Amino acid sequence: HQYDAFAAIPIFQLQYPRSGEWRQTHRSGDNKHHNRSSAIKCYLLILTGMTHPLLQVQNLSIGFTSGKAVNSAVQNISFTVHSGEILAIVGESGSGKSVTALSLLQLLPQQALVKGELLFAPKNHEPVDLLKTSGRQMNAIRGKDIAMIFQEPMTSLNPVITCRRQVMESLQLHKHLSSREARLKTIELFINTAFPLPVELIYRYPHHL
């Protein structure tokens, strides 16, 4: 099978026996590994001052309607991510990795049927169910608290809008910066990314990067 990774994994691995079926396993089945993983999670909670995991996905199922039929993409999966923890979802193409990530941001098409709980708890906040969050609330969360890097980077930026405008839009929306502050921050980000001639590049278009 051809596999594509969604992220890097330090603690847990989600394995796919067959498309649409997941199970969560430890890298090692011994009790020492289980105890060590539990201790790490407790330490992360203490270190970050959080009383809830950052993300709890519980019994998530996703299907897509086609006429009267419903094609299942994900069936009853559950996993937890704590602040400071990296989780990978690894599996063959079509096993449900991308639709799982898209469901967190309410970016699935209208014909998608999503069931379960997606409990998200930013620092110092009580958990909210992302499936029940309003569009206005999701707009505040996307790009600020939860972001997604899509698999096709060349399609992530609008080719007819300058780099400056596309980066500044997110900064002004989520950080409430003025135009001047957002422009300076954009230049700073381009410098940190080691783009050549960053001051000139922000006025150019994505294909110039």
C-alpha cells in the first residue's frame, strides 16, 4: 500500500487494518511503556496548567451521502491529544485521515454526515464540541487556535492575490493588528522563513516564492 503521513508521532500510532477501520495502539505493548506514556501525559497537564486535554475525539464517524446511500469513511474512532504532544495519523490512501482533520475545522462538504464528539479545550478554557460550534465561533478558531497545512501547497494560496495581502488578512483577523503592524509582522515572518528580499517579496504573487 502507498502511505502518506499526516504528522510526526512521538507517543501514539494509529494503525489502519483496513480502510475506514482504526485502532489505537502503543508502540510497545509492555506495561512499562503504558505507564511511561501515562506519566508523560500527566506531566504535560501539570506543565501547561491545563485541566483538560487539548483535544478529545470520541466515537467519531463520518459518512458521505450519495443519493439514498451513505458511504462510510470513518467508523467510531477515538483519540486524545494533550498540549505539547504530537500525534500522527498514519494509514493508506482513502482510510480517512484527511476527512478526520477536516471535520475538526468544519470543512467537510454538505453531504458529509458527522457523528461523535470533538472536544477542544484551549488553555484556560472549558472544552467545546467543535461539531456544535457556530460558524462565527469557528471563524475565530480557524487559523488561530487550530490550523491545517494542506497536502497541496501550490493550491493553498490564491494566485491572483499578493503574498502580503494573504498573510496580513490572517494577522488582522485573529490578532487585530493595524495595517502597518500586520505589514511589519509579515516582513518579519518572511525574514524568519529565510525568503530572499522579503520586503520586495511581500508585494509579489505566490508563484514568485
